[in-house]
Amino acid sequence: MLLILGMVTSLRWLVCFFAKDTGTLFAVYCGNFISILETITYSLLLSRMVAPQLKTSVQTLSATIQNVASILISSYLGGMLADLIGIRPLFLVFGVMVALVTVIFCGFIFKFDNNDAQQAQA
């Protein structure tokens, strides 16, 4: 599920890069609910990965990073990058970056699930 949502998000960034009119951008921005699905999926994965006594702390830290740090980082870093390379190329950079991070993170989750399955069999 996380892989699919990550690829859809990457595709949204790339469509913004290739968009020629505001109608296309409007259609892309109507899909912002995907971010909510990503947050829920990420929280569910984290709750599976950590010990029960740490779930609340991990989910609180995750929510803080997702909501506070991401806004601060994207505001400053995104503004600086937009000044350096422009808004349109930034969509391409972020589309590629989201795709790469999604594949790496899903590979990590897959490895974690395989390790759990092997430990359960032993």
C-alpha cells in the first residue's frame, strides 16, 4: 500500500512538472487526500515495527516530524531551491526524490517483514 501511495505521490509531482495548463494542476491538487492516506499507512507500519510500550512515543515523534519539521524544512529548503532552479524543475526533482525514497523505504519494510517471518519460524 505504501509503495502504491508513494508512486502516486511521485506521479503527482511529475504531472505538475509536465502540466501545460491550470486545469491539469487543479485536477492534481484535488488528489491531496492521498497525503492523508500516506500518513495513516505510515502510522500503521510504525505501530507494527516497534515494541508495544513504545508505540505512543514513536507515533507522537512521527506526527511531530511529519507536521512540524516537514513544514519548516519544505518552507526554507523549498524556497531556496525554487530561487536556485525555479519552481517547475523543482517538481521534477521532488517527483524523482519521492520515487527513490519510497522504493528505499519499502525495501526496508520488506526486509523487516522477512526478518520477522524468519524469527517466527525459528
